[in-house]
Amino acid sequence: AQKVTQAQTEISVVEKEDVTLDCVYETRDTTYYLFWYKQPPSGELVFLIRRNSFDEQNEISGRYSWNFQKSTSSFNFTITASQVVDSAVYFCALSVNTGRRALTFGSGTRLQVQP
Amino acid sequence: DGGITQSPKYLFRKEGQNVTLSCEQNLNHDAMYWYRQDPGQGLRLIYYSQIVNDFQKGDIAEGYSVSREKKESFPLTVTSAQKNPTAFYLCASSVPGLAAYEQYFGPGTRLTVT
């Protein structure tokens, strides 16, 4: 079975601070896929990134960056120079090609960015 | 505009009544999913369908039923057997239902049962 842990329930920062959201995963599959989604107050989940288990390169997209480390089973998400619009709940998720191939979600981290 | 629609946004029902939540997609995706979200929790899988006329139970299927008669549509019925139906329900789809592909989500339906 798969498991995703987001230990940080809620984080509050002041605008322009950098913030890192942690994600730790568990799976016995050697091929797997990791995702981050953003859920703004409207409720709809917005896809941010997908990373497969064979690609440990870190990725940067504007103010967002992701650090994937297989050795620690972590896939952390950093927002640089946070903005009020970044306030949302962020979910880390995992899927594998065996079985049902659906997403297993972490419990989410609520990020509050204060002006 | 391609996307997933869920209607209505808010739904209120009396205890003991069945209620059907709509999910329609025009993305031509093969796979569709239903998730439930409770306050402060992640999403839990209710049912999923990889292809028309086929669907499988997820982790919390008890008290729910689905159908997949058309590729575009995957309605979810919350029956009176569901002990705690008040929650936020999200529908998703993906191409072609492989783990490598991201799922796209609808705006959700917030169901309140009193």
C-alpha cells in the first residue's frame, strides 16, 4: 500500500518569506509518480507538478521549486518570496502503475501568507 | 473550453434521502474518479472508472454507488446507507488512467445532510 505524509498541518509566513512544504512518501513499487496540487479557497485542485521515480532532478518554475530525494523518500516544495495569492492548501500525492492507479493523497498543508 | 463540471456547487439534503452528484467532462479522458474531502483531511478515493461500463471501489465505497454509461459522465449517488455524508466531493479525470498522468479536477460539490 502507498502512504503520503505531510507533517505540517498549517504554516503561516509573512509576504516575501521563503517557505518549504514537506512531503514524505512510502511505496514498495520501484516505479511511481509524485504530484503536488494546490487547493485555493474556491476548492478546485490545481495541478502543479509531476515527477517520476527515475528522475531525481530538481525542478524550478518561477518562484516554485521541488526537491526530490529518493534516499529520504521526500518530495519537498519550496515557494520563494511568497505572496498572498499563494495562500492555499497544498497536497502531495503518489500513484503507482500496479493496482488501481489512483492518487494517494497526503493530508495537506494549509499555507497562510500574511501581507 | 475543455474541463470538468460538477453541479451543483452546494447541495442540501435531509437525512434518509438519496442524492446524486453530477460529473461531466469534455476532455475525452478515459478514466474518472470520485474523491471525498473532509475538513483538515486529504482526499479519499470513493470509486473510479478506467473505461466506460466498468468501475471499481476505492477506499471508502460503502454507502455510495456510481455508473459509467457514457465516457463523459460519471455520476455519484450518495445513499441513505452512508453514515456521514456531509463532505466536499471532488470528481477527477485523466488520460488514459495510468499512474503517470496527472488528474484534472472539477470545482467540487459541497454536500450538507441534516
